[in-house]
Amino acid sequence: MSEHRRKPPQPQGGGRAAARRGQSGSSPGRRAAPRGASGSPADSYGSDPHGPGPRSGSRGAGGEERPYEGRAAARRAAQRGSGGRRGRPGGPNGPGRGRAAPPAKNRFVDYPRAGKDGWQRWMPSWRLVTGLFIGFMGSLVAVAGIGYAMVGVPDVAQTATAQNNVYLWSDGSQMVSTGGETNRQIINLSQIPEAMQWAVISQENKTFYSDSGVDPKGIARAFFNMATGGQTQGGSTITQQYVKNARLDDQSQTISRKFKEIFISIKVGTTVDKKEILAGYLNSAYYGRGAYGLQAAARAYFNKEAIDLNPGECAFLAATLKGATYYDPAGQTSIDPVQATAEKNTKRALTQMQDTLDKMVEGKHLDLTEREKYTTLPAWKNPRSNTQLSGQIGYLVDLANSYLVTHSDETGITADKLRLGGYTIKTTFNKKKVTKLEAAVKKVQKANINPKLRPKTDTHVQFGGASVDPKTGAIVAIYGGEDATRHFTNNADATGAQVGSTFKPFVLAAAMRDGVRDPHGDPSQPQDERTQVSPKSRYSGQNKLKIKEYDGTVWRNEKGGEWLQRNDGNDSVGDPPDYMIDLREAMRESVNSAFVQLGMDVGLDKVKQAALDAGLKENSLAGTSFPSFSIGISDPSAIRMAGAYATFAKSGEQNDPFSVLEVNSKDGQVYTHENKPKQAFTPAVADNVTDILKTVVEKGTGTNARLPGREVAGKTGTTDGNKSAWFVGYTPQLSTAIGMFRMDDDEKNKSRKFEKMYGTGGQDKIHGSSFPSEIWHDYMMEALQGMPAEKFPTPEPIGEIVNAAPSPTPSPSATESEEASPTPSPTPSEIEPSPTPTPSRSRCGFFGCNDTGGDTSDGGTDGGNSPSPSPTDSGIDNNGNGNGNGGGNRGNGNGGNNIFGGTTN
């Protein structure tokens, strides 16, 4: 470009630009940085003529130096200076020429808080807290108002409606449809005794006539329990309980249901007269025995009109409102066989009744003189009146109901849901087998039991039985008693009758599985060294055997007394002088002494565990403090005994007995049973037990149970004092237990106890080999018709021979097991002192010499007087007759006054 066309540079202080800059006052120039990057004076709007080169910035008229980076940098600097707002730094009088930053806008919820730093930024202001609280309370009021408006007052006439449950046989045919009968009649408050009104108010809601109908503390407690998974509970006031009863169609334990119930209770409490609420509650409450409302309850328990109830009866019925399952003195063992027994329920009901009467006196609703008339439970009636449940049907229905409720964690069916009904319940019961079992019992009863002919021995004779499928555990048949509408304890399920020698197979199984303890070990230390027992092992069958610990020391009770075990009939089994027999023979002849000593060698804890593993329940087993535990002082039910023997029949595989196959409702399938077998014993153990029990039926005490063409294994049992007798046996397809005992059928009798059966049925003594085995035989003959004859597995050899027979060649030194003299002359150290020792009364056998008679210096040795009620009638008196408890009481008379262990056979 030619030089004459180049625009001359403007003087620094003149021209339009200078004028504009002058007008801007203290504001810096419009440009914030030189245009170029060359550093020449021409590239800058302002340069220092005295400087050596380009400057890092330029100054405005005010003399301030502008940043080198330009406008963008200026804007960023302005934003930093104004708290993040867009604009240039400074205000109207500040540097720069941009507008001032706008103030921050107010937020509706100032959180996190603006203008605060650190923790204060997250701390809500009092205005925010107050606002939120007012909003929350307003919402609650709105919700409560809507809820209150939406709910209605329940109609008592619509309460307590229930549907029938339909029970089916195992083949799907209908057994009975029952459970939904509306046993209720509404009555006016004028027909309800004042004593009943005050009994309920005094016990459940003292402030009924003054409260608002709800209990805030009870509501909070209920919500807390539901939230934490604890036990749910009903309403705390009578009003809340009435509302709960009126809503039987919705018994779910949910938060929404509880809220709705609260709203209804509030509305009822504010709109309905208190007397009407009280009448509604008493007319809708459930008192047990299928009775809804006071009138039905008065009929069910006392067979009278409600208006005629006295204060004692009113206080009793008020007690049943706490839960009839546990307050009906007849017992509810079909639902809870452990806690709902007649004895426990009677005690609870009486305690609650007395407490209610005391509170009525305290509240001046009952005169003290009148109160003192009611110190015992009123006389109540038989609980069952539904004729559809007569015969065995009632027991079967109870058993099915019990299974569903006690397994509610699996079935999902509670007692309340079951009571509402609507279920179709398919049971495991085989109609043909139930009929055949009942017929077999009645045949023996009719032919042998005659109370008119033998009133002292043939009254109160009862039978119970159960039959279980070993492959699954299904209960196919039971015999619960003569008639469920007259005798309401299910004899198949729970009686308390001891099982005697039918317990011995569990001792044998424990010996084969766990072994006997090393006799050379330290008695104070756990025994790890054990020897599995072979069926050929030998034990003494001597009567009045002195029982020893596994290490050879004589067993003594807490009083220091020795245990001398008796055999049935006081007979020794085996050849003298040691009477050693193998376990097969000991089982075949049901020798007590051999199995009591075997149990001590194995350890009673191991014996108990074997019984539990086979399928018995813990609560049916006696304590293991006494040697007689091994010979059946426990009282399992017939169902459990049949199930436990089924474990042996199934080669050690255990299935819990069950009574329900499936449950359906209108909404579909509710529950289906699933087998959960466990291997309790190895096949070798179980099959060897079976093989030995076959010998009992073929050649021993159980020959009455032989079935032509079929293999049968079983065991007889007779308890000491002859108070019960059993036969439990099985084939590969069916396991059945039959029990017999005498007990007053009137369960209101507080002194109910088992009675001796000497002379019953015209027999000197009832054994398991008599009537029980006859019933078993007749039933099994019919029940197995059409089923192929199956054989038991051949057992594998197991264990070592304990106490093996000595060599036939006598050794140079005489030992106890080698004595051959029929009239030994024991040394003083071998026998206890006796004034007149004779060879016939003293025996020196494999376990040492045992005193079998004669006075001792203190009047005889103690065979183990048990403080427990379980080991009963296991001693003999000073005339040789059984009369002791837990091994007998100390003798002091003539004829051999030592005390001996109990006899079972």
C-alpha cells in the first residue's frame, strides 16, 4: 500500500474518541484490551510513550488499568464480585460501565437456606418448621374428616356371619359340611343380666361409660406391634372390640384396616348410645363352642337363658371372651394340644373368673356377700351338640382343624379365618379304614367289656388308635372314642397314657446308631468312645437286676437309693447263674432289666434323641432322670407312636404325621401339603430294628397280631400298675397303634386319673398282647385287603457284639460270667448284707451280685422315688405288689422289702 493512502495516527489527546472518553468520566474505556498482539504502538488505543514496549493493559480516563484479557474477562470478574449475578463490576459509581446486578428472588421454601454457610445452610428456619407442622396437622384433619364421613355405623344384625367348611375324604367324596352355623340370637340389653354387663366392663373397659370409644395408647401399641412384626391385638375398648366383631369379613392385620376401624370406632362412640354399644358387643362376641352372642353362649355352656345367668356364670363367660381356646374348661386340644388342655384351661378360667368378681366388688357392682358364693367354676355342659359331628366325624374334623391352625405359618389359615369358613378341606382320612378301625374296637368292647357285670373293673374303659401310611406320614384312620358328641377327648391324639414297652425299640435304635459308652472312660468327661451294638449283644434278663451306670457303678438316686429293676411277673429270663440273653430275645420276651441296663449304657439322652428323631414330640416325653425312661414312662399319642414306628417301616425315613392334603376356597387353592422327609436312622439301623420286632410277632408276646401271608413287625406294651396297654405294629404299607386304658370319662372331674385294669374284661391283667393286639389284628386284616403282601428289606449286619458269650473252656480263675454252680456262695463284698442270705435269693451275674430280697439294716434299699409324676407305679410294696412312684417308695416290711423298678411288657 502506498504511503500516501495510509491514515495518519490520531493524536492521543484529541479527536472524537478522545472526546467520548472524556465524557465517560471515571468509567474506563470501552475496549478492555489491545486489538492486536504484535505489541506495536499502532495495535493499541493507548500506549506509554515512555515505556520500552507494549503494555499489559490500558488505563481509562480515571487512571485505572483495564485487564488485558478483554470484555469477557471483565464480565467474569463482575459476576464474581456481585455474588454470581450477570453484569459488570461496580455500581453506578464503580469501575466499569455495565448495569448493577438485580437482587436475589425470594423462594417459597428457603431450603437449603440462601445467604448461609456451613451447617446453618441446612438448618431449617423456625418459619419453615412451623409451616410444615401446620400443613401436616391440616392434612391429618382433612384425612380424618374424609375418613369419618366415609365410614358407617355397623349393624349388629349383620355381624358374626360365617360360611361352612366342607371336609372331604381322601378320595374326594364329602365327609361333612360344617362350621358356618350361625349359633346366635340377638337379645336386648334388658335381657342381659346386669352382672354380665358389669363383669365385662370391670374386666375389659372400666371407663366405658365415660371414654370416647377409642384408646390412644392401645392404638399406638397395636400399630407398633404391626410395624415391628410383633403379635397383633384387637381393640382396647369395648367400642373398638364391638367394631372389630362387626367386621368379621375383614380380619386382616393391616395398617389401612386399623385406620378404618379407628374411624368407625370414633363415629360409633359419638353417634351411638353406650348401652346400645354394650348390647351390640355382647350379642356379637365369640364365646367359643360355635356360640356368637351371650344367648348362644348361655345355651352352649349352661343350657339356660341368658337372663337366668348368675354372677358366677357371668364372670366365667366374661373370661371366655379373652379367647375360648384357652378358657373353655373342656379343653381345646384339637387346636393346641399342649396349652389348651382341660386342666390348664380350667385353671385359667377359674383364675380369670375370680379376678373379674373381685373387680366387680371393687367397683361396687357386686355385693361382697354375694361374691363369696362363687369360688369355683360353675357346672358346665358337654361342649359338642352338632349331630353332624357324631361318631368319629367330630374327631376327624378336629384333627384336620388342629393341623391347619397349628401349621398356620405354612397353611396361612388362623383360627379366626377357619371359623369364618368358606374352605374346602381335603383330608388324608380313608373312609373305609376309619370304619374298619371303629368296627374292630367295638367288636372287642362288645365281646369283653361289660360294666354291668363287672362294674368295679369294666367301667371307664377306653380305647384309642391311629393308622399312618409309612411312605408319606398321612393319617389314614383314627379311633378317638365312642362318640365325639359325648366323649370329646380324642384318644388318638392325646390321652396321657404311658406307652410301656412299646418304647423299647427306640432304646434299641439308639444302641445301634449311637453305641454304648466306653466303660473305661472318665465318668466326669463326655464320652466320645462308643461301640455300635449288634442285635447279638447280650444283657442280663435277671429279675430285680441292680442297675448300674455305664462305668459299672451302681445307679443311685438323689436319696442314695439303688435301683433294682423288676421284670413282668417277677420272672428272670435266661439261664442261671448270669441270665444273659441277646437283644433279640430280650425284645421278644419284653425283658425290662435288659433294656433298662442297655439304656444306661447308651445314655438316656441318646435314647430320648432317638425317640425324637423317630417322630415323637418333646412335650410327650418324660424326663431322663430315672432308668425307667427306657421302658416307657412317657405318654406319646397313638398318632405319634404309629408315625414313629412308620419310620422303621420306611427304613429310617421319617415323615411327620399329617391330616390335610389340600385346601381350596372360592379364590382358588389355599394350601397343598408337601412331604418333607428326614433320614432319622440309616437303613441298617432301622431294618435291624424291624427284623427284631418281626420276632416279637412271630414267636414272642405279639403272636396275636400275626397276619397270614404278610410280614408284621410290632411290640406289646403294658405299664406298671396295669393302667394302660398298647400294641404298635406295622407292615411295609401301614403302621398302626392301639392303646387301652381306664379313666373317668367326666372331664369336669378334677381328680381324673388312670385306674388299674386288673380284672378288666374278665382277665387277671391286661397286656398289650390281649385286647390291643386283637383290635390291631382285626383292623389290619380288613385295612390291607386288596393290597399286595410286601416284605421288609433284609437287614445288613451292624455293630459289634457287646458282652459276648465267654469261651466254653473255663479259665483258671473263676469270674462272675463263668460261675456254673446253681448255688453260689457269694462273698460279703459281692452282696449287700442280709440277715439270712440264701443261694436262691442272691445271684451273681454278669453285672455283679444282686440282692433280690431280705431286710437291710435300714428297712430296704430305695429303688428311686421320683419327685416327678411321670415315672409312676414302678415299684413294689412290702408284699411284692406294685405301688410306688418313679421306682417305688422305701419298704420296711416283710417278704423282701427292697424297692424295684417298674414292670412293662
